[in-house]
Amino acid sequence: MADRGSLTIICARWRLFYGFRRQIGLLLLLLHAVSMVGGQIRYSIPEEMKKGSVIGNVAQDLGLDLKRLRSGRARIVTGENIHYTELKTDKGILVVNERIDREQLCGDVTPCSFSFEVILENPMELHRVTVEVLDINDHAPVFPNKDTPIRFEMSESAVVGVQFPLQSAEDLDVGQNALQDYVLSPNDNFILKQHANPDGGKYVEMVLQKPLDREQHPHLSLKLIAVDGGTPQRSGTVNIDVTVLDANDNAPIFNQSVYKTSVMENTIIGTSIVTVNATDADSGSNKLITYSLSKMKGSAADIFSVDENTGKVSVSGQIDYERDRKYEVRVEAKDQGGLTGTSKIILDVVDVNDNAPVINIMSFSSPVSEDAPPGTTIAILNVKDADSERNGQIKCSIDGKLPFKIESSLTNYYNLISDQYFDRESVSDYNITITSTDMGSPPLSSSAKLHLKISDVNDNAPIFNKNVYSAYITENNSPGVSIFAVSARDSDWNQNARISYLLEDTQVSGSPVSTYVSLNSETGVLSAVRSFDYEQIKQLQLVVKAQDGGSPPLSSNVTVKIMIQDQNDNPPQVLYPVQTGGSLVAEMVPRSADVSYLVTKVVAVDVDSGQNAWLSYKLQKATDRALFEVGLQNGEIRTIRQVTDKDAVKQRLTVIVEDNGQPSRSATVIVNVAVADSFPEVLSEFTDFTQDKEYNDNLTFYLVLALAVVSFLFITCLVVIISVKIYRWRQSRIMFHSNLPVIPYYPPRYSDTLGTGTLQHVYNYEVCRTTDSRKSDCKFGTAGSQNVLIMDPSATGTMQRIQSEKSILDEPDSPFEVRCITQNIYLLKHCLSEIN
């Protein structure tokens, strides 16, 4: 009872001491430490906070407003699978998202923290946030095999002061909450001796302070208590069973109290590290020693093993420098009498470059506008290497010669930025390979590939295929016919490369160019609006503009020349000799004229061009073909023989002028030649020239034509009479014995032309009637003009129509006249008498 009461007092003292320290720890947890330096902030929180608990106000601590968080699409990037925190962009606060267990997160590493980055876009910003996780006393010290007692077999002759190593308890908490002390239940034979490890942990040995007496106490039961310093204080216990044996008074002794060696982290399993050696001064079976490893904290028990007979310590598991950089292993040597000796092995793990860098793409902007200035951030990369020192130092590079470079921003963060302006028309996209290499030997590397697209900017104007376009169209074309098409190209893309064609507003011969041609805005096809006449306009020069669909649009102009090609659509025109209307012109040739005498020259022109205007002259008819000839090219009329007295005075030549078109067009001219030596002789011969048979034929034609017109007028009158009778019959039925007032009726004006314009007659008449009379009076007026046929002896053979108020009989210059006066007046009067 006394021993148990002493144990209670000791535990109470420990709880009081550690309870006070626990309160100080909680006070520190309540102080929300925030630090922000250059875009970095740090928070401290206790572990095991509830989900949704507020960690801190990120917006306030970073100096950002809530609108910036939302517009920049602020988000947390950790590079890990578990997101312990969540950013509430609507409030700007950071809250707990997952359960945070400091022991699971960091183990026994202190201080324990995790970091992440807050990324904002437009413009891109990167802020680092570090959250330190403070330990709470949520774990009690635990012995590895708390349900299995620690068993010792000790000789009763054991020397006072002999040490018996005990199992160490493990407390997952750290700092003040970690394991602080060991307490042995009260007894007379043993006391505890505590030792500190280099890592801050403690291990304990049980020391014999009073010789054992097997006859009095053959068996001892003790309790080992491990207590931490948290509030409330936690503890763990394990039972110790001591069996007292007969005397074996020498315990094994190691040749070294501490063994030090190093081991590579990639050492193959089964490799021997060190061999320990212990000796026992006893003899016989009491000197036989077996080796074993003491119960070890953490993963060391799974990594190392010892041969119980030889003491050879070898690797039995995977050594990872990134997980543990140093191991402490305790080796026990035990003889057959139960006496043990202990030694310590310190193993330093040597890092091997066995981890390649890992590249994580935190943010990537694609596409990028081609007018983005140099220095634009394209992507943010996070590169980590789990190795240490030079094996963990990283260098990033870009494969190939590309317009980009990599700059380091924060620790393990790199920015991919542009190094020059882009040109989408030259390169529309980039395949970027980023290689990260560490400084190990041999170096390890990894790579990440990015496909960056360049978006188009309207920086290229349309370009025509030619500097000047020339096109040809034949005159007399059909309106709407296509002439040709202009074509332009634009190096831009999509809407910026969509080209529309426009006609610039220019003037052609005082008229807008749009009255001559039209332009299809999509295809660039130029079409004729009207039919062209080469004789009026020979060439059109216009300006076509090609405009793209960008904003603002870009454009370029090109000059278009349209040449009108001539057609043979105009006959030659005779300029000389001049054809007079009423007089006779004759060229005189003396009878003494010799061969090739130049009588006259026919001069003609053709308003067409080219071969359509090449004229040739031929003699079509002549009074004497053996006397005259016409020059084929120059139109000169010359004699081809000597003129004789037998040759007639009156010579008439018909010359035809033809052009060289296809088909050719022609004109004729009549040349009168007088072969005489004196002018009176010419007059006497040409006075009866009008009696020519050709002119009599023309007169007969016109007389027949006049008879046909008169017949037509007679039939017209007959139709009118019948119509009037029908009309009067209907009116008599309607208006008979009517007292209605007399309404004069005026028939329309009748005109008869017969389509030829010859012998036109116009008559006006008025029919008046009363309600009590069945008779009508017909008033008739003669034609306002008369048709006169004139035979012109000027050799043109043309009948002219002349309408005149006065008689042309008095004209002395007219050699012959025929007046045709129709008898239609009599016919009309006879028709009217029939009406009465």
C-alpha cells in the first residue's frame, strides 16, 4: 500500500508540472500568428481542427479585395492529392477542408508545416501560404508490446549496478506533449536510469541497486510507466516480470560501446553493414552469447536485422534518405544465464541521386495573342526533387531554339515567359518541351510538354496577286457579262482573313464607274453593267479595294485597266466626193487625157480601229469599165487608156468602199465624170440625165406604194362607217325621245402611216347629232401637207420624202417632180353621204 501511494504522489506531481506547461502551449495556439513578406503569409493552427474552421483572412493579409479574388479566379494549388485547406473567395478567408493530423502529416519532425500557393489570373499573381500545424496532446505514450510483459531472468548473484535495458515507449506527439519521463513502480531492488538520444528521444535502463535473493523473492512483478508533458497528462504502462536464477555473475561486454558507420540509401537488402562482438567472462554455458536488436522506435526494426550467433548486422528493408537520414540501433548480447550487455550502432544514411525532378504545371495560358509583349507569362511550373543537397538542386531549360525563357520566381517555382513578339503567320503554334535536370552524378531529368497556340491579330492587309490588272472585253457586249476576276489573299486567319471587294468611287467620262461595271464583293468578279462602244470609250481605268473583316479592317488597292476591243460595227463613211441633195456634180476629164490620168480621189474613213478600219476601194459599176480604174488602197480614179473622141461624154462610176472586218462592211459612192474639153458641152449633155431608166424604175415604185396607201385608207374608212352605224343604232335605242341636252361628240384623231413613213395622211372630222335627228353632218378637212416624190439626178438613187406647206413646183433646181394626190376626199364624202 505504501509503494502504491508513493506512485500516486509521483504521478500527481508530474501531472501538475506538465499541466502548467500544457496551458502555456494552448495559450500559444490561441495566438493567431500571421506573417506576410513579399507575397508570402504564414499561419499557425492546432491540429485536429474541425472542417470549416477559419484559418485566416487571406484577402486582408495579402492586401487584396474580394472582387480581385473573384475576377482573378483565385485558387489553391498544392501539388498533392489531399487539400487540407479551402479558399472561400466570396469572403476571402481560408478554412479547414480536411482533417489535419500533425502526426500523420509530419511524424516527429518539428516544426510541422505545409505550404501551398494561391494563384490569381488576369494578371497572373502567385502568393505562397505556409500553415504551421501545432501539436495537441492527442496521443498517450505507448509501449510496442504493452500487452506482453517484459521478462528478465536474473541470477541471484547479479552484481549491484548491472543495467537491464527496457523497451522505450513511443509518443506520436512532439515538444511538450511528447514523452517526458519514465516511472518505475516502487520496489527495493531496482531503480531507473534514463538516457537521451541525439534526436531528443529518451530510453531507460533498469539498474540493480540491491542484490537479489531468490529464496525470498524468486519472482518480481514491476510496472514501467511512461508519462508525457501535455495537459491533461497522458501515460502508458507495461509490466516487467523478473525471474531470479541461480548465480551467473558475469554479463556479456561489447568491445565497443558505440559503433558508427554509414550506409547508402540504395543498399541492397541482405548487405552486411557492421559486425558487433561481445564477450562473457563466465565459462561453460554461461559464456554462450546470443545477439538481438532491442525494440526500436519507428521503422528501423523493419530495416535492420542481426545474426544472433555472429553479431553481423545487415539490411533487411528499403533505406530511403528522404525519409530518415540517421538510424540508432541498440544491440543486446545475452548469455545463457540471462545476463545481457548492450551497445549502440549509429548509422548515417548517404544520399544517392535516385529521384528525378517532378514537374507540375500549375497554370498554363493558351492561346496567346500574337501581339503579346515579350515577358508575358505563359505558364507557372512547380518542380520538386526529393533528393538533398546537389542531388536536389534543379536546373530548368527549354529544348530547341524557341522564343521563350524560364525564370525562377519562388522556391521550386518557375515562370515560362515569352522572349520576343509572336508572328502567327510565320508560326501558329509551338510544341514546348521543358526539361528539368538535377545536379546529381549522374544527373537525372524529367520533361513536360506544352502545346501553345498563337491567336491571330489583324496585322496583315490583303495583298493582290498583281500590281496592275489588265482585262479585255469586246464592244457591243451583253450587259451583265463577266469580264474577269481580281483575287487577293490575307495572311491572317478566320474573320481577319475574310476579304470583301469594293469599287472605289471614281469617274469615267464624267459618270460614276459603277455605271460601267459592277463588282461581286465576295468573289471579286467584275461584270459589265452596260454595253460598251469602242468608238465612245476605249479604256476604263478603275480602282478595286480589298478589305478584310478585322477590327479595325485593313485594306489595299489595285488598279484595273479594262481595254475595249473593237468590233466591225461601223461601215465606211465617204467624205469625198460630197453627195449633194439636189444638184449634179461631175468631174471633168479632157479628151486629151493620157493613161493614168488622175480623175479624182475617193476619200473615206472608218471610225472602227485596226483591221476593221483598213479600207479598200473597188469599181463596182461603170459606163465604160475599160476607161477607168480605182486604186485598191488609195481610192484614186485614173484612166487606164487614152481618151478618144468615141468615148461618151457622160460617164457614171459606182465605187464601193469596203473595210477589212469580219464580216466586212461597205459604202458606195457614185462619181459622175464628164469627158469634154469645155463646160458648155457638159451642160448640153447632162440636161436629160434625169430620163435615166434607173430613175424611172424608182418613180414606178413610189406610184405603186401610193396606190397601196390609198387602198388602206379606204378600208379604214369602211371600218369607221360600220362602227358609227352600230354606235348610232345603240344611241337611238337609249336616247330616243329624250329631252337630254345636246352633247357634242368629237372622235379621235386618226393617223395612217403604213409603217414606212411614206405618203402620210391625217384627217380631222367631227360628227354632230341631235336627239331628234337621225342624220349627221360630217365636216372634213384636207390633209395639212402633201407628199412629194423627187427624183434626184445626183446618182445616189435615194427617194426623199418632203412634207411642205407650199408647192415645190416653183423650185427651178428640181429637174423632175411627180405629185401624187389621192382621191380619198371623194371617198370620205361618199361615205358620209351614206350615213345620212
